[in-house]
Amino acid sequence: MPDQVNIKVCMGTGGIAAGGTEVMDMFRTELDKTGIKAEVKERSNVDKVGCRGFCAKDVLVDVEVDGEVTTYECLNADMVPRIIEEHIIGGEPVTDWVTGEDYRKFNEKQIKVVLSDCGRIDPEEIDAYLDHEGYVAVKKVLTSMTPEETIESVKKSGLRGRGGGGFPTGLKWEFARKANSKQKYIICNADEGDPGAFMDRSIIEGNPHAMIEGMIIGAYGIGATKGYVYIRAEYPLAVERLRRALEHARERGFLGEKIFGTEISFDIKIKLGAGAFVCGEETALIASIEGERGLPRNKPPFPAQSGLHGKPTIINNVETLANLPYIFKNGPEWFASLGTEKSKGTKVFALTGKVNNTGLIEVPMGITLKEIIYDVGGGMEGGKEYKAVQTGGPSGGCITKDYMDLKVDYESLADIGSIMGSGGMVVLNEEDCMVNIAKFFLEFTQDESCGKCTPCRIGTKRLLEIINRITEGRGRKGDIELLLDLSEDIKDSSICGLGQTAPNPVLSTIKYFRDEYEAHINEKRCPAGVCANLLTFSVIEDNCKGCTLCVKVCPVSAITGEKKKPHLIDDELCIKCGACFDVCKFNAILKG
Amino acid sequence: MQEALNKIIEDYIENEGNIISVLQQIQEEFNYLPKDAIHYVSDRLSIPSSYFYGVATFYSQFYLKPRGKHIITTCCGTACHVKGSDKLYNQVREEFNLTGDEDTSGDGLCTAEKVACVGACSIAPVVIVDKKILGKVQKKELTKVIKEIKEEQDA
């Protein structure tokens, strides 16, 4: 019988959705039966030894028996008894379920800084973070460094804002430090609104204390006594863990009056976002914290001079702040040694879409796209052909296979018309229509446009109308040029980042996939077979077995035919829903 | 209703609250923003009700109409979109016979919603049924969930 058994179940949003709670409960009840003292620990879905963001194969579970760690993938509750029987009691890991080569490859090229403690520790226990040198960095800063030295170190590290803009963090702090005011604020921007991004959610769910520690360091640097975390209400688990972490930090005297035995006071409040993408923009975010409609305003003055309640305010993204404890623990030189000349450190990406290993990854700046998709990502799902990766969400663009060897950093992505953004990477394959992707993002930005400035409010609407008619087969000659023209105008004249970047998906898809636009407009054809109005569905007679499955699923009874004989689709009645295509087992439906 | 609202008003005064926090608390209490509640708070705080409506209609989180007993939210983020979230959303609407601008079924059983992204992109497409996140959702699974909701109501 083993002396010590530790079991760590991946319990982030992804892990819970895959059945993490059931797996954990099963371990608890089954182990109670066997009488082994096991610590069944909750942990986040990003883990240094375990799941490491490998959400594609959730539920991931680390089973540590007398110091030997084995990681299992794709577990469900029913599989637990066998693991206890054969591995924990019998001493032989269940090799069928142990993670394999893809898991090794997934981790091989990653370097974990921000995520280094994520998952290794229980995010709901402050002691777990303290055991991993938690709050050591901030204590050192507060007790042995001046605010100026603190800022100098951040500058030396080369850390840049991870929320998308890439502005040097140290420089931003210096502006606020120099601003003359008794009251200053620091705000953590956790309003991760980009569709396709979940870096910040994972960090807060996995290790909220790192972000809190970073915030205290920032507050000390600029001289702020009050802080806010502006977090999306759509992330209930992250909010709950953050709330708990703040309470614990307060209990230990890390927040509140005279923290760490110094004369410094600092506390953090949570502000829940109410669902508006534009509130990710600094000035809109401030308006929202003040309880107003989240409308951005012209800059300058920048928030570092006049922000929340008119006082100097620094707004940093979650990932930026969570980097700080590690920078101060290991030294700015260490951080600056990672990455490229102008982009230091690592970047967390949410790798999703049509790739095998979807999940959360942290890679050094300067890694190539090829390495991200084919090594870390394990290649294309179903062996389909790579078409593009979309980065930066609705503000970004796409990267085609011609740029597979591009070293990913702030500058290189901007050069080819995309952006680093906050770190969403959605991989697209041959079955994705690029016009449809542009339409998807425009629908989003048009819906989220706050309406304050005309170019964004009306311009994005007109862009969307043009794209809609192209995808519906009513595209006109000259539409592409019109899109380009209008896009440039919107970029030039919008007040805030939302409008200034909203046309990027259009510009980028036209730049690299102009032929697809032309096929839609001139030939009324969607090459990828996505845009419903341009599709026709027909039966391939040779393949059709007359199984009548398609007849049953067709919502408009457009398919007729005798049993065991080829069927027929009535094009007049067909609403192009694709139900027949999805259900056919004999590849007898032609979509084109 | 007044008692609950008085508490919210007290909290506003004590904790230097703002319009958003007041609305969030009203919605937590009543599940949506009843007209009477907004007018009552507006009177008591001497803040024009137009301010409250201005904020309430700006943010997608606020609802001016009562919502269904069950909420089925389809995530329509990028990753879910490329994995066919549109079809799932339409399926929910069809199963509850929602047409036009309607998002809550006539019997108040279910509200069908879209959300821009819940950040669970690695398990796309995602559907949230009464706060429970379902990942890698397929049509069949959704049919089953909806059937359960309907059967529970009938029982």
C-alpha cells in the first residue's frame, strides 16, 4: 500500500464541463472505501505537471503515488475505480489511459512563466501559492526597493502590455508616478471580451494570487492606494476564485492598511462588467467603473494623467500583472533574456479552432507559427489543409500559410496586417470561408459599437451591409474597392480602438483571400461551401442507397424518393440548412 | 418589492454605489428589471429614470422583460462559430417555436440567448444550460437536454 497519494483533477471551466467534478467525487468516494489517505485536490485546468492547458483531452488527472506522477487524459468517473484498483493499490499505472506522445509534444516547446504555478497549486488556497514562493516578490519590492527602482526594473525587463496594445509597462507606470496627485488608482482589466480568447480567465481561475501580487507591486510603483479588478460577469468561476483570493490576501495582511508591516495601504475591489465589449477600452472601462454607459472619450488626456474620477490611473491587463511576481523573483535580466529583441518574455495564447490540441499555451515570443500549430498544436484536425490562423479577434487579421515561418511578436504580426491582440488564435481550414469570417467579426463589432462616433456606428453598419450582400449572392462589381475605401476611413476617423481596428478582419481577408471575394461576387459561388445562399445541395445518385435518413431530417420536406433507390432534392423547396449533408452516411449529398 | 429595493438603496448610499451596481442588484432580486422597480429607485435617489434606462440598454447583461424559467445560452464566439454554433442556436429557437424578435417561449419555459464568448473555446461549440457549461455539443445532445426540460415541465 502506498504511503502518500496525491490526486490532482483539472478543474477549470473546461475541466468542469468535461466532468471534472464527477471525476473528483468518484476519487473521493472510492478512496474512502479503500481507506487510503488521498488528497484529492482541485486544481485549475492549466498545470505545470498535469493538464497544462491541454483542454482537448480533459479531464486530465495527475496521480502521484509516493512521489511518482502519472498523468491520465480523457478521464470520466467510470474510469476511476480501475485506476484505484490497478495503479494506486496495485502499483501499475493504467497505460491505456496515460497521456502519450501528443501530450509530450504539446509541452515540449512551451515555456511557462505566467502559467508556471497555474494548476500546480490549488487556486482556492493561499497557502498553496505561498508554498511556491508566493508574495515573496512583492515583499521584497515593498521592503527593499523604492518606487522608482521598481519602475526601473520593470523597464529593464522589457515587459509590454499583454492586452493587445503592447505599450511598455514600465513607461506607462512612470507617467502615472510623475503625475502629481494625492489619489491614484490601478485597475486590472479582466474584461476579456474578444471572442476566441480565454487567457485571462484561465490565469484568474488557475492562480489569482499572481495577478493580485502583480497589482500590489504596480500600486506601489505608481503610488496608488486603491485598485479595481474589472472582470466579466460571464466568468462566474473566475470571479468566485478571485473574490476568495482577495479575502485570503486581506486576512494575511497583504491587502488593507499597513501591508507587509510597512506604512503602505492598498486594497482591491471587484467591479463586475455588465457585458459590453467596448469596455475593454481604457476610457470606456473607467466610465463603466464609475457606473455610466461605457463610452470611450478622446485621448489625451491619457488615464495615466486623468483617469478614474479624474485621477491618475493605470490600467494593466491580467497577464501583464501576473508576469510581475516572476520578473521580480528571477530578475528583470532573466525576463529580458526570453523572447525577441523588442518583445520580451512569453505570451499566453488560446489555441482553438481546427487544430488537434486545442487549449491554453504559453510560448516564448519569437516562436514560429509552424511550431505553434504543428508541434504544440499537434497539427490540423482530421488532417485537413491549413488555411489561416486568425489572431487578435475582431481587431486582428489572419495569417496565411505563406507566413508559417514568421517569428511571432508584436512587430512581426503588425507588419503583415494582423495583431498580437490579447492572444486568441483560431485556426481555420479549407472548410472555412474567409468572407464569412470577416462577416462574423463585423457582426460582432457592429453590434458592440457603442454608437458615440459616426464612423464606427454607421461605417461598420455599411461595411456589414456590403459583406452581407456579397455572401448572399448580391455582390456588385466594385464592392471590394468600396470595402477597402470605407475601411480606411473608419480606421482613420474613429475615436477609440474598437472603431480603429474594426475593419482589420475585412482588410486582412481581402489582402490574402481576394480570390474568395471575387468568387462570391463574380461567380456567385462560395468556394469553401459555407455561405448558405450560394450553395446548392444535390444527391450523388451512385452513392445514394435510398436509406431515407435525409428525408427524415429535412425540415421542409424537400427530399423525395423511394426506399433503396436514389433520392432527389427539390431545389425550390430547399432552404440550404445542410441537415441532409450532415446526416448522410454514404457521402451521397453534394454541397457546392 | 419595496423592502428589497430599500435595501438596495441603503447599500447604494453606504457603499458609494453607482447606477450599474443598483441595476445589477435589482436584476439579481427579480431576474429582470421591472419598470416599477426602476421608477421607485429613481424617485428615491432623485436620479432621472432615463439614466437607469440609458445604462440598462447599453449593457447586454440587463433585461427589461421577464426571462424564461430555463436559460439556454449558445456561445457564438469565433471558435464556436467555426464549429457550427449557428445551427445549435437555431435548433433551440425551433424547438421552442421562437419567431421574430422573441427570445422567450410563450409559456415562459425557456429563453434562448447568444453570448459573444464564454472563454471555453477549447471545447467548442459550447452551450450553457442554466449555468451548466456543455462542451463539444452535438445536435443530438442538445435535443436530449431540451427534451428533458420539456418533460420536467409536463410532469
